[in-house]
Amino acid sequence: MIDTLMTSAALGSLVGVILALTGAGGGIVAVPLLVFGLGIDVATAGPIGLAAVGIAAALGALLALRDGRVRYKAAALMAGAGAIVSPLGLWLARRVPNAPLMLVFALVLLYVATRMLLQHRAATRRAPSTQADRERTAACRMNLARGKLVWSTPCARALTLSGAVAGLLSGLLGVGGGFVIVPALRRISDIPIEGVMATSLAVIALVSTSGVAAASLSGHMPWGAALPFTGGAIVGMLAGRVVARKLGGAHLQRAFAIFAGGIALAMIAKAVTQL
């Protein structure tokens, strides 16, 4: 029993560190770490991952809000759409057998890892003019004088759709949705990367809260494993914030992509043996 608690806390710490360093990746590796580390199925691991990632993300978002980096109106809109759709994902997760669900998760994780590697390669070759062109054509643009987003129908539509997709995957796969939110915000807005990561944490916290509430009300939240995992994630988040100031974002992105890709391949192998 003690070994299980310590393992759960250690895995949670790793998730918290990744979440602090990337603003996105912690949620998507929480479930596979629980599956391999504690030997539970994806549907059981999902709510545990949501609880830990949600609380750790809330802590990071509050610290970032204090520094004025969170675009809280955008976060509220995305989280609202995600919270509506998240229970549907939880409902589906309880009705899909573990092996196919694990395979779906692994393929999503592999896609995320591959895309991050490609983005890292493209970023190293991107000309400054290309970045400037993207900022001029973004659906959501910042008013630099006021430090706030200029709201428009295309901006609200893009934020709502991104939040809904993140919410569905949050419920179905037990992820915070940051791997959807961060690239979506970078694509549809000209928010600085620090603001993107901070806003992503706020959305993850809000969407995860709705998923945890739905899992608890339905009796599918294993708090015995969730509490030490969540405690570890909080410690990891605080430690990761210190480390993040000393590391380059590009190197972090590449390292996480390789790490996530390895986990994805291991999950695919495990899922295939169970089919």
C-alpha cells in the first residue's frame, strides 16, 4: 500500500514538472504514466489524471494571473465550451473497451509528439517576416496599448471550437487538453508565448474541474490513488516553475516530444497485445 502511494506521488510530481515546463504536456502523459506505473486501465486513470492536472494547472494559472499573463476572458470562453462537452467524453470513455481506448490515446499522443517535433524544426527555419504575417492575420489580435484581446466574431468562434475539442478529449482520455489549447492559441492569436501558456493553464484548470466533478458524481473517482498523485503534481509544478526559468523553450519542446513519442509507442504495443 505504501509503495503504491509513493509511486503515485512520484508519478504526479513528474506530471507537475512537465506541466510547468510546457504549459500543455503534463495532462497527456498523466494517463499513460498511471497505466504503466500503477497497472490500471485508461478509464480509471483518466479521472485521476484530471484531478492532478487540474489542481496543478490552477496553481500555475493563479501565479501567472498575479503577473498579468492570463487572458482570463478567452480562458473563460474556452473553458465554458469545454465544460459543456467534457461529460460526453467521460460517458464515452466508460463504454469503450480498454484496449481500443488505449490505442486511441496512444495514436493521439503520437500525433501530438510528431507535430511538436515538426513545429520545432519549422520554428528554427522560420523567417521573422513569416511570424509577422501570422500575427497580422490572426483571428484574435492583441491591442498592445491596452494589453487586451480585441474581440470579434471569428475570434470568439475559434476560441469556442478549440475549447469544445479540448473538453471532449479531456473527458474521453483524461487529459487537460493543453496539447489542443496551446497550438490553437498560437495559431489563432498573436498572444505572446508566455500568455499562451498561462491562459492554457487556466483553461486546463477549469475544464478539468468539470470533468472531476462529473466523475465524482458518477462514482468513478478513485480518490485513494488520486490524492497522492495530485499532491505530487502540486510539488512538481512549483519545482518546475523554478527550472523553467533556466531552460530554453525549444529544447524543452523537442525533449518532451521525444519522451511523449516513446510513451505512445509503448502504449500502442500494450494495446495491440490486448486486442
